[in-house]
Amino acid sequence: MTEETKIPVWFWIIGIVALVWNAMGLGAYFQQYMMSAEDFAGLRPEQQELLFSQPFWLTAAFAIAVFAGFVGSIMLLARKRLAVRLYLLSMVAVLIQFGGLFLAFGYADALIGGEWVMPLLVPICAVGLYFYARKAEQDGILT
């Protein structure tokens, strides 16, 4: 992209929304793994079992997904190509995390009602942000 070409407003809007979205992911990660005994006791038995039985690789995938997504959003707003790689890493980690939760640990059995929203939105957003950053790179917005 040349100096004379103006960065589209939608680029900044999506970048800020992505940063807020991924900050919420960081919040969810810290909330889940720094949960007090009282908060844990307030979960349904299915949720308690799911959290208690998660292997390290699932926790690691969650951490990688949220941290790579958050830093990727910062890099996107800084217009750095590194955003593409970080969003790819985040997307792969999200797919491993949710694949493991649903296929290996019966996560679907622990969800009721509106609890399905986030497990659907997270992978969709991860894939969307990766392809969005890749397109921004191809368009010369990212350097």
C-alpha cells in the first residue's frame, strides 16, 4: 500500500473489535483458571467434571489461542504482518481446543440453552480473523 492510499475505516473498526473480542478471551481464560473454590462449587456437576478432568494440552491450547489472538490483534492494529501468523496460531489452537472439548471430553453434554453461543462464535471468529488478516496482508495494508 502506498503512502497516498488511505487505510479504510473498516480496517480500524474490525481491528478494535478484534482486540476487545480477544481481551474477553483473555478474561475468560483467567476467570476459568483462577476460579475460587466458591465459584467452582457454584458450577453444575457436569461443568465441574469437565474442568477438573481437562488434560494439560487442552489448557495449553486455550492459553495459546487467547494470547496469540490478543497479540495478533495488537499486531493487526499496528499493521504488522505478524498478525497473520499469530491469528493462524490462534485459529489452530482454537480448533484443537474445541475439537478436544467436543470430541474427546463430551463438552456438548455439559451445555444447556444459550451456553452454545460462545462455542459456536469462538471458532467462527478465529477463522474469520485469520482470513481477514491474510486479506489485509494481500491488500498491502499490513507491512
